[in-house]
Amino acid sequence: MMINAKKKYVRCIFMIGLLIQCMVCSRSDSKIIRIEVEESKFTPEYVHANVGDTVKWFYNGNGFQTITCDGAFPGTSLPPGGESWDASVSASCTSFSYVLHAAGSYYYVSKFHAPTMAGRIVAESMLPVELNDFVATTIKNEVILDWSTSGEVNNDRFEIQRIELTNNKTDDPDDLSFVTIAIMNGHGTSNLSFDYRYQDKNLRTGVYLYRLKQVDFNSNYIYHLLRDEVTVGVPAKFNVSQNFPNPFNPETKINFEIPQDGIVKVSVYDVRGIEVSVLLNQFTEAGYKSMEFNGTGFSGGTYFYRVDFRGKDLEKSETKKMIMIK
């Protein structure tokens, strides 16, 4: 009797831990679906739910019952991404909760009555964000992404993701390692239309692919892949941009454009015309370039940066002023 009491106590503590975990994962906008556990059946035996909902079993009896769904025990199966469970309910620990994190069918049984005491849960994805358009526009080395929705349900955010394909060609987007470059908040639940825009600036010459990761408030997500690759081409002419930020302390960026391969030297001079730093002096491929100047160790004041370019049939040079504040 002591051993049985101890087992019941351990099971109950395990159940309470799972219940607390599920309560933490659950959100106020998800439903709780109730299933009664009786001596020989689950009532109802079949339920329809949404991803993010919580299924909660309540035991009505004086004994002990199991609820198992691991994909290995006969009569059980899980959808891809579903988390298995093997729990128990009893007179001393009467409930068990499970949050549906994956869409699909869950077939579960009681080990003591399998396969006669069985149940089924069908969960559908709660990601009905109606995306109308997802397009990209390229202006020099800036990519502008636009998309719109005609209705949103439970929409927490969009994560803008990018990968450079210049040296990473593949026919299968699932093989690509996208990087999240920005996050934009969604509008929760609304039947209104919303327009979104993100500007990806200062890209180097290359080929890029973008996708949106739409995430709901229950952390469920779906990807929207941009249909076409985006190409940032070679600039048409030599150009040096004003450093940014300016004034700065202690770091600033210097962007420039070279229309063909050649030797590039980027130098920094003080007000006396003395060269105080060389940021770059080497052969460089054509494209949009960015250099960083760190003024740590330099005194505050006015400086000048100069970009010299010598290509096959082109030589250019340009100087601009920048101010460092200490």
C-alpha cells in the first residue's frame, strides 16, 4: 500500500508539472477543450480544435487511468511536429492538459483498455492571415519589400528573413539558411486591410532571396517565400556617399560605388592634409562597398576621407568632410 501511494504521489506531481507547463504555454486567446475520462471511454471520443488550443482531460472515477499518445504504442499516432505524451489521471490527480502545437490528427488511447478506449483530436492551423501581395523593388543597392493583408487573425508579427544566393545556389528553399533581419508587428485580429513595407539598405552586389515568417500569438508560424530572386547589380558610375552618422563618435560608415574591378584606396586625413589612416588599399571587385572608420584614439574635430579608384579604363577620386565629436 505504501508503494502504491508513493506511485500515485509521483504521478500526481508529474501531472501537476505538465499542467503548469501547459498553462505557461497557453494564451488567453486560445480555447480549452474539455474531455471526460470515464472507466471505459473518453467523452467525446472525437474533438476538432485549432493549433494553440488546450485539451484538458478530467477523470470521473475512483481508480486510475492512462492517456497515451506517443506514436509507438498500438493505436496512437502524432502529426509531424507533435509532442508525445504518456500521462495518467486518478481520483487524487483528476486532470491533465496538453497544448496543441502542431496541426494534424492525434490518436490516443488508454493503455489499460487499448484499443477499445481511444480518442482522436484533429487540430487545424490557426494562421489565417490573408496575404495579398509580396513583392520586391530594387533601387540601386536597396531592396524595398511590400506586402499587404486583407484580414488577420491572431497575428503577432512578421519576421523578415534574407539569404544571399550569390555563392549558394539551390533549387530547394528548405536547404537554405535564412537570417532574420527585421521584425514588424502584426495587427492581431482584424478584418481590415493593412499594408507593410520594409527597406533593406546598403546591400552589396549579389543575388538575394527573401521570405516572411508570419507568427501568431501561440508561436505557431508559416513561411511566405518571395517568388523571384532579387539581384543587386553593378553600379553605373563611380560615387562616394556622405559618411553616416555625421557628426559621429567614435564610429561612422563610408559607402561608395565602383562600376568596374580595380584598385581602391580609402584614406582619412586631418585638417592639415596629413594622412592619418588607410582603411583600404587593394584590388576590389565592382559593386556597392561599405567601410567603417573608428575614431578611437583620434582627437575630436574635422577630418576628410578620400576614395581613389583606378580601373581598366577609368580613374576617379572624391573627397568628403566628416566631423568627429569627443
